[in-house]
Amino acid sequence: MFPNTKEILRKARTIWALDHASSLMNWDIEVNMPTEGIQERGIAASEIALLRQKLLLDEELSSLMERAEKEELNDYERGLLRVLKREIKIAKSLPPELVQELTRVTQEAKVIWREAREKDDYNKFKPYLERIVELERKAADFLGYEKHPYDALLDLHEEGLTTDDALNIFSLLEPGIKKVLSKLEFYGEHWLEKQKYEIDAMRSLNLELLKILGYPLGSRSRFDVSAHPFTIHMGIRDVRITTRYEGFDFKRSFFSTLHEFGHALYELQVDDALMATPLSKGVSLGIHESQSRFWENIIGRSMEFVKGIQNILREKLSFLRDVPAEEIYRYFNIVKPSLIRTEADEVTYNLHIILRFKIELKMVEGSIRIEEVPEEWDNLMEDLIGIRPRSYKDGVLQDIHWSMGDIGYFPTYTLGNVISAQIRRCMMRDLPVYEDVERLEFGRIKNYLREKVHKWGSVYAPKELIKRSFNEDIDPQAFLEYLEEKYSGSYL
């Protein structure tokens, strides 16, 4: 690297250290922090956010980057400058008082959301959502956009994604999914969904699952419990996931664990050379979600995986002792209308995202009042999925994202589903994927993902990474082909 680049990295390390500290604080909020600690935590988090912004706006850093851009750079150096320029643009665009206020409000809102959800009281959360949307609109105006204020918010979560991109993806998926659904029967309730389990037994199953997958528990990772399962990374040697235990319908906890493992693996397989730099993390939420959905759905809900893990399932959960593999597979892949996004099957899941996308567009445009959001939610749920929520906690209060200020986040879930299907299509040309899965041998699959996606961290922008690694652009048709192939199979 050129001397300028080394000096840029030295300055960027302090920014990385603040991100490391913020990640640890956010993990603590969800897992350990006492409820009344939130006010002081909000103050501390907002001060860190301001300090981070000041470091990004350091004139010496900008001068070093300007000089570096005149050099003949390698891919890593170009990636470093791209990531920092993007961060600096955001930092320059957003006034410090807006950053501070949004950080403070969202720190409080996360706690209020949990209380509102528990009490099924939208009015308790409404003023926070109103304030968050107001602040997000201001952020979009400061960031700038060509066509729609939502473009600016989408780009915060998925570099290069626009409202038009999202509309194009959804315009193909919505009728395509409805076509798949028209050929299926809704199976109603499966008896295993009501089957209760002992939490200790379920935790033992999840730990065995992680062991099989090669999750480095204890040395480079943790596994905890939280209200909303999540993954967070402090660095490439400290990645933490959570799940939740509801005491029934074991696939909820099982697949949330598998899902979060996919996120964690991405961070754990970033090249060591990128450690403690702005490149040492997954490049975007959409690429990240492709990894979690790949493991949850492409691998975990396959018949081959069920065959491979069936004896372990029966050993850990006694009520599965006499259940054949075909029945477990049907339970894992049952298709039915669901109120809760995180519990939705892979066929209807993206309809939940379309609902949120449409509401977010209206909130950002100001074409819907915040008090109207619950009814809009319920109407769209009935229109898209055919069922209507009877409570706020099963409707508008089910997701934590808006309390975190993550408007523009939800479309990345669908993007992840699409890319996961593209990765499957490409991987199957090179590897005997499902033969390995049935033997519970994941080394070649993990290595493929490392070489194609993980090791690069944030070196390449999302669209460029997909093009370089798979020689494809984003292709929603791959996901529809996957659904059509799977759900026309003999087991469902």
C-alpha cells in the first residue's frame, strides 16, 4: 500500500474502535442491560455517534484521501476509499444535532417498543414512530436524492439500491409468488406447531446444530437469548448471535438459530488481512441477508438436511422419536398465511416485505399519517396474504426495525432471498451441494461462500461483488425458479 493509504488506515482505526464499542453496547442493550439504564445509555451512544462523525470529517483524513485517489491503487485501496468516501458523505450531509437526536430517540424507542408490544399498545409507541419518521425525512433531505426521498434511506442500508430497483424486483416477485401459491394448497395447522418443548432440550439441539455447522462457540463467538433474534459483530474474531425460546413450535427457535449462523459465518470468514479496518465487515444488508437465508432456507429447509439431521432431532426432542423424515420436511416447509414476518414460510415471506415497503414509502412521502399506519397495515395484510391482524403486536408492532430508525431496511430482506437463490444456482454448477448436506459435511459449501463472498468484506460494492463472483446481475427470476422447482416436488 502507498504511504497515504497506511496513514488513512491509521486514522480509520479509531473510527473502527468506536464502532466496536457501539456494537458491544447495542448487544448489551438486548441481552444484559437493566431497563432503567436506557437513558444514560442513550446519552453515551449519542456522544459516541457525534465523536465518530467528527473523526470522519477530519480535514487531514479528507486531504489524505484526495492524494491517495491520484495514485494507482489496488482493489483493496479502492475499496477502502469507496467505503470511507461514502461514510464521509453521510457524515457531512447529516447535521450533528440530527445525528444526536436520532440516536437518542431510537435508543429510547427500542425500549418503548418492547413495552408497547408486550402491552399491545400502539399509542405508547406512536409518538416515537412519528418523531423517527420526521427525523428520517430530514435525513433524506440532507443526504439528497434524484427521484424519491426513500432512495436516500434505501442507500443507507444497501449501497446503490434505489426505489426503482426495489419496485422492479417487487413487480416481478408479487405476481410470480401468487402464481406459485395458486398451484399450492394451504396446509393449515401442523400438529408439530402446537407441540411444546422443554427449553433446555431446545437449547441443547441448537448447540448441537451450531457444533455441526462449525460455529466457533466460546473462542470467537457467543450464543445468547433475546426478545428478537439478531447477530452482531465486534470484529472478525468476536461475533455474537441470539435466538428465542417460546416453548412450542420448535422450528421457530431452530431456524432463527440457523438464520443467525448464516450472518455470523459471513463476518467470521472475512479475510484476516482486513481486521480492524473499514473493510472488515459484510458489505451490505442485502448481501448479509443472502447468507442467512441461504443457510435457513436453501440448506436448512431442504429434504437432504432433514435426512441428515433427523436422528439428532429425535435424540434431542423426544416427541420426534417416531416422526418420519418426510413429515418433518413438510412441517419445516408448510405454506400458509401468517401474521408474523419472522414465522412466514419462504413462499409468502416476501409479501410481508412488500407490505412494509409500501407503508414506508407512504410514511416517507407523508401521504399517510402515523395514526393511520395500523389500519393501513391491516388492510395490506388482508389484501396480500389473506388474513387480518387482531392485535397490534401481531401487526404493526411486531418488528423492532422502525424503533431503531431502520426505515429502508426491509427491502434488503427480499434482496437477500433473491441473491441466496442465485448463489444456490451457481453453487450447484460447481459442487454436489445436496450430497454434502445430507452427509452434514459443510466444508466445501463454507469454502465456496468464503471465496465468492465472505473473504472480501466490503472491498467491492454489493452489485459489483455479485457481478464479479457469479457473473450475474440481481435476478429475481432465480428465486421464482427455486420456489417453482421446490414446491412442485413430491414431498409437499
